[in-house]
Amino acid sequence: MNKKSLNIIAGVASILSILPATDYTRFVPQRNAESRMRGHWARTGNLIENAAYRYSHEQTNKTRAA
């Protein structure tokens, strides 16, 4: 190949390298920061409530077994 063809191929390759084949928009948050924080705190509260319930249930079972 001549130098001009190699330069064109190199140029096309560099363009393709900045235009990825994968769609990364799924990683971009769709909600605002306040809404995301509210959701995280709600999930945290649910996890704490669930842990407290399980702990209480385990303590009740230990009392019955003794």
C-alpha cells in the first residue's frame, strides 16, 4: 500500500476508536441526585428494618429452645 492509503486507514481507525461499539448510556443516571439519594436511604431503611426483624425472630426462637 502507498503512504496515502495507510494514512487514510489510520484516520478511519482513530475515528472508530473514539466511537465505541458499546452503548454506555445505561451507566448514566436517569434521575437527579436528590431522587437517587432518597432511593438509597429508603433501601437502607428497609435493610435495617429487615435485619432488626430477623434478629428479633432469632432471639424469640432461642428463648423457646431454652
